[in-house]
Amino acid sequence: MSAQLQTIPHDQHDRQKLIGGSDVAGILGISPWKTPLDVYMDKVQPRNSEPDRNKARVFARGKRMEPYVIDMLAEESGLEIVARGNRYLDAEHPFLAAEIDAEAKTGENIEIKTVSPFKAWEWGEEQTDSVPVHYTAQAMHGLMVTNRKVCVFGVLIGGDDFRIYRVERDEETIDAIRAKELEFWQRVQRKDPPEATRVSDILAMFDRDAGTSLEADTKTLQAIGRMREINAITKPLNDEFADLREQVQLYMRDAAVLKMDGQPLATWKSQTANRFNQTAFKEAHPDLFEQFKQASQSRVFRLK
């Protein structure tokens, strides 16, 4: 298999019509962010939900930092960078695509990651292949599409912890990833969604109940029984905790901090929160209230 190293113009890169490196971990069920069904829905019927602004900000910061981190990698590794941000199609299956952050003259793919210090523990010893498994899958996908041997990761953790990792091509892993991607794409073509793997999948498919009843199978019945056991243990503890908290609060009265030998044991401080007064707005502007009123619905799970 050889790679068709044909650059895809950015304005022709329709993620709905391609499987890219950012989809791979979701398809494999190892992504921290997306399930197989999430990726499927993105391809078949992109959701019109409000974008996650926090995620968008993090992504935007990462893209802004990318050129800087590439330069750091070139300086510390001695690799000569010959391309940045190219997008390629697989030679055999043009719906498989890869965007490569940068490429070295000696033939390495380069992936750039900016990482929160709180996620540093996910990355192992520098100059090894000890990277999070979802990023390994992304690297293997890129090596598969470009038909290259090595992916180098330049990773900036926080603002000053820069590390380099090296993931080498593994044919068995690539074959397995390729098979999963082809199977997934066939599902997309057939409009055959994968099984739900998280509650978020269920809520995406069924945001309201159908009013029907369902008999529990053996595994679900065991889960219900264990939940009841846990509830029987924790409910009295929660009630006792609430009683003890009230006892402490009655003792503190208007004190902000409770101490013992100068060390804080508990705090009970005043806080100010600005909330929209819906009742007052309705009374003052009833027409506007009716115009912008919007019903919300959710599914509530209760153990019986």
C-alpha cells in the first residue's frame, strides 16, 4: 500500500465526508471526548447544538501555540521542518484523511500537543512512545495515510515543560485501526449507527421517554440490586452528615471560619451570585416573557 500524498486544500476538507485523525480514537471507543456514536452523528447528521465555548477556547489557544511549539521542536531535536498543516488522502480509500501538523525533511510526521499541567501524568518518560493511547491511535492513522515510519510528538505541558516523544509505525496496530475505520464508514453509508456506549449517547438519541415499559435482563437486574445495596448504606450516612453539618452551623452563627489551634476546620462565608429574576421580569414585561419563553425537558432517573 502506498500513500497518495496529495494535499487537500483546506476549503475542500469536509469532515463530514472523511474520517480524519481526530475521529480515530472515538471510532475505537478510546476517546476521552467522543463515543463511536458521537463520531457517527457528526458524519451523518451534524448536531446543531451550541458549541462548547470552553473547548473552543482551549482548541483556539492550542492552534495559536502550534507554530511556536513546532519551532521549539525543530530547535531542540535538530529536525528540519519542510511542511506544516498539510492534509492528505489515503491511496486506496480517499475517505480516509490525515492532517499532519508538520513534517520533517527526514520523513517524520510531527504532531503538536499543548497540555494542561493537570494532564501531565498521562505522558510517560520523554523520548519514548509513552503517550496517551488516544494520541497513539491518531499517530498511527497519520502514518497509515502518509505511509511513513515515525511520528514525533512535540508536547508543551503548561508553559515551560517541553517534551519530545517518538511513536514508530506498527503494522498490526495499523491493520486493526484500518479495519475498524472501514467497518465504521460502511455503517455511515448504510445509516447504521453503532451501539450506545455512554448515557450521553442515549440522551442524544432519546431525549424523552417513549412512555413504554421494559423488562430487566439479568445483568441490569444485578445492577439495580447493587444500587439498592449502596443506597441503603449511603442514605443514612448522608442524613447523618446533614444533621452534623446543621449542628456545626448552629454553633458558628455569623462566624465565617471555624478553627482549632489556629487551623481552619470549616468555613461558612457569604457569597454573592447574580441570578435572573424570572418572576419579576414576567410581571414587568409579560409580552416579552411570553415571546422568549422556552420549554426545557430532561429525563430524570429514579431508583424505585
